[in-house]
Amino acid sequence: MFKTIFANLDWRHWVLTHLVWIVGASVALVMGHSFIAEHDARILADAQVKTSERSVADLTKQIASTNTAAADKVRTVVKIVHDAQTPAQQIAAVPQLTDIPLNARSIPPLAASGPPQVAVDLAPLVEELGKCRESSVELAACQANLQAEASIVGQKQTEISALKKKPTFWARVSGIAKAVGIGIGIGILIGGRL
């Protein structure tokens, strides 16, 4: 029985009559897949943006607390230096300004009306001066790195804005639809002449 039903049906006739539906279903599947892929990519990007925003907020708080702690330490040092007015107070302030035992002591001035003089142990003084110079060099390197990092962030922001200019899903679909339409038109023209 089935053999007689299918024997009367020409498979080429069936394919040609249903070709529009087959192409339509195929296009719908491709468009649906593209839409879902773009939707998933957007959700992932939004999640990454939220994570980055939280990280930036935490880093901003960390920077603020570091700056506050550094400002407090600088205020303490400035206060110690400001409060040390007499030679005896200045000698007493030396251990508060460095952890290295300089063994600071007052000595008689070289000239009768000259400024007060102080003597310190040479090796700890050289060690302290070396640490100060290292810190100065490292600070200069950190400042240069900070400027470079700021430039990198600026370039990344430029890249991000350029990537955001990518056409939307429907703009790409319309572009593809135009290309397919032109192809179908050319096919019809060629088919009409044959």
C-alpha cells in the first residue's frame, strides 16, 4: 500500500514544492542559533562587567585606605620634625625617624658661632642613606609604571569603545538577508533564461 502511494509521488516534485519551507526552516534555525549565541555572549559579558565593577570598587577602597595610612604616617613624621626645635630634641627625634641605631650625640660646634653639630656612627648612616636612595629610585620607577598603566587603561578603553561599535544582531541579519536576496534574485534571473 505504501509502495503505491510513494510510487505516485515524485520525490523531485515534493522537494521543489517544499523547498521554500525547507529554506525558511533552515534560515530560521540559523537565525535562532545566532540570536541565542549573541544573547548568551551578552549575558556572559554583563556578568564579567559586574565582576570587574566589584573588583574596581574593592581596589578603589584599598587605594583610599592605603592613601589614608600613608598620609597619617607622613603627618607623624612632619610633626616629629616640626616639634624638634632644639638640638637636644632633634637628637632625641633621630630614633623616631629611623629604625637603624645611628647613635646620635652632640659634639661641640666647629666655630664659636656655628650651628650645633652632631656625630653619628658611619656604617648605620651609610646604610640608612642607601635605603633612602633605594626608596627614591623605587618611587620614581613606581611613578613611571603608574603613568604607563594609565596609558594602558586608556588604550584598553579605546579598544572597548571600538569593539562596542560592532553591528547588532539584527543589523547583521539584515545585511545577510540582503546578500541572500540578491543571490536568490540572480538565481531567478539565471533560472528564467534557461
